[in-house]
Amino acid sequence: MNTNAYLALTSGGCLNTKLKGTFYFVLIATFLSLISCEKVIQLNLNNTTPRVVIEADIYDHAGPYYIRISKSVNFDQSSIYPPVTGARVELSDNSGQFEVLTETVSGTYLTKGFRGIPGRTYQLSVRTGNESFQASAVMPYAVKPDSIYFSVSPFSGDKVTTIRFTDPPLMKNYYRLIYIVNNVQIKAIYVLDDELLQGATISYSLMPRGYDINLENGSNVVVWLESIDQNVYEYYRTAVTEGGQSASPSNPVSNISNGALGYFNACSERKISRIVGK
């Protein structure tokens, strides 16, 4: 190999080594500069403006009915919502019923003679300070549970409560179930519709959903089967989707106007109960 060729090869090799070194140096320097210039982004979860929360249920049986009004709280605060006092709360229906509710304790408003009748449309009006809120709900006809029974879950080995009822044909129906064991309501949300079950006999199992439900022999189990309208169904369905169990934290879809949280539920309900082991 001649001298010029040797020099060319050796100088080329040396040049490649220098280029590689320069490349790694630039890469490391760029990485360090990115680290040194990184900004810490802080999410502001605590400065949300409090919103009015309304929780209202009226039924197809004699009252009184209770409507609770409170304010939402910031993310890092306790889940005790401050009550809204001094509000004007009105209930009416499309058949001429009208009543102004009385505040009994702070934030809780009570009916006297108002009565829910299936098939009627109900309106709720709330005024507090400079804000006003309205909601409307149709009260469906009641669906009676046929039976309640207990079985063993193949997944956990625990006893599970199942309620059976017959869905009315030729109409869209929405249901909410309230599950009570030994006089304690299970806070899980249970809702369903009849989209795939029109006119069918429905067997619905009340799964624990993260709650400790111990069904022993002698336990008293009560299930309320509520027939609700579509807007109330959407409220509870989205509450389940977002993982919330109350109006404020999960912010489910509300049927109340003007940005209020919560729901107005005009429902008919029937109860069924049974003692485990009997």
C-alpha cells in the first residue's frame, strides 16, 4: 500500500471517529439541555367554582318527598357538601298540582301534600340568590318484581342476590335498582334499560362492585325496583361510567338546567324482600 493511500485510510478512520464523538457529544448535550429546560406542569384541581347540586326524588306513593340542595367542593376537600339554605323550591305537574316546599333542616326541603302520579310530567324550580334552575321528568308506570332469589357466584363463591321481573312490551323502559342488606343501602349504582330485552322476563344479579356484601343465613335483603325516565337513566349511567357515586365528584349528565349538578327523578317503585336461607 502506498503512503498516500495509507494516509487517506488512516485519516478517514480518524475523521469518522471524530464525527462519531461529535455526534454523541451533541446528543448528550441536547438531552441535558432538555432536562434542564423541562417545565413542571401543575394541574389546578382545587380552584373550581362551586356549583349547585340538586338531588330530588318524588315517587308514586304518599310523601313527604325530600329535595336536597348543596354546593360542590374542590377536589382536595372533604366530600361533605355545604348546604344551600333559603332557596325557593317549587314542584308542579301538568295536572295543576303546585307546592312551595318548606326547608326543614339546612339545605333539605320537604313537601306536604304533593303526590306523584304515574303518567304525569313533573317540573322542579329552584331559585337561590341570583341563580335559577329548572328540571322536568315524566313518571313512568310501576313494574312489579316477580321474585328474588340467591345463588352462588362462580367467580367469587359468594352469595349473590338476583331479582326477576317482566318488562312491559311495546314501550321503552328504564330501571334503577336500590339494594338494601340488613337496613343498609349498598352505594353501588344499578341501572339498565330494555333495549335488548323488550317484553322479556329479566333476571338481574346485584353484583358487589367493590362493596363488601356478606349475605349470611338470616340476612334481610330488600330491593327497590324503580321505573325511571330516560334522562334520569342517563344521569345514573354516566355516573357509573365515570366511577362516581354522588353528584359532585364525577359530574355525570344532569337533567337540571343552568349548569347545576345532580338530578330530578320522578319515578314509580315497587319493593321486594326476602330473608337469606328461607
